[in-house]
Amino acid sequence: MIFWNVNKLKSKIISKELSETNYFLYFLISTSIGCVEIFRLMMNDFSYLSFTCLIILGLILPIICFLANQYYKVPHFIEKYYALSFVVVIRFLVFLLLFVVASCIVVISISFILKFVAPEKVIFISQSLKYFSEQMAQSTSFLHIGQQLVVVSIFCLYTLMHYRDLCQKYAGKCKEEKVHN
């Protein structure tokens, strides 16, 4: 199984090197991640926004990818979709985590520098950070809604970009095979 390299996964899918067991494991792990996310939503403060974003990811993204799949006339949509979306999810979560860590480092660095340069600004910064964190914690705040919509949009576009590329390459390879036969 390939967990990180999307291009390597695409080439293995196109050359038909992945076994049925690999496709099943991609499906099983992807479904398990979805179940865990639904369970997490139900255990925390239930938010219709978070649930709607999950529905968008769970329904609309596969439909759009399926339409791309039909356009390029690529067979075995489900296998390819779950394999590719699993690797994209892993990469996306790692990049999101890195972004959050980098943002925290920047905020802490600015606070630390201001403590020595302009001590009177520290109170303003700490109050601003407190307000920002409170707004992000409320599932109905505009900041929280905007953050959710941006993250879901970026994830959908990232997945669609890779899936369309896979379909184009797969269709191109099928045309080459027909020409040689």
C-alpha cells in the first residue's frame, strides 16, 4: 500500500499493479476514517455545519469524481476513487497539521518578541488571541464557518485535481493500447 506518494499510486493504478486486496484495504481504511469522524461529531457538540461539510465530502465529491470518470470513460471508479482519496486525505491532514503548528509558532514568537519590545502590547495580543480562540470554538461563529468552508473547499479541489489527472493519464494509456493492437 502507498500512503504518501500520489504520483506513484497513480502510476500503479494506471499500470494495473494494485491487487484487489490493496483496493479493499484502501476502502476499509477510508470507510473507518469516515466512521470515526461521524462518531467524533456525535460525541462533541453536534454542529450542523460540520455535519454538512462531512455530507459534502461524502456525497458531492464522489459524484463529481464519478462524472470526471465517466467523461474519460475510465472503468472501475470505486477502486480508484477510494485508493486515491485515502492518500489525498493522509497528505492533506499532514499539511493541515503542519500549517496549524507553524501558525502556533508564529503567534507564540510574536507574543514573545512583543513582551520584550513593547510590553504594553502584550495585553492587547493576549486579549485578541483569547477572543480569536473563543470565536473558533463556537461552531456558529463566522470564523469557524469560514474556516470549515475553506478547508473543505481546498480538500475537494485537491482531490478533484488528482482524480482528473488520474483519469486523463488512464484514458491516454488505454488509447495507446488500442492503437498498438
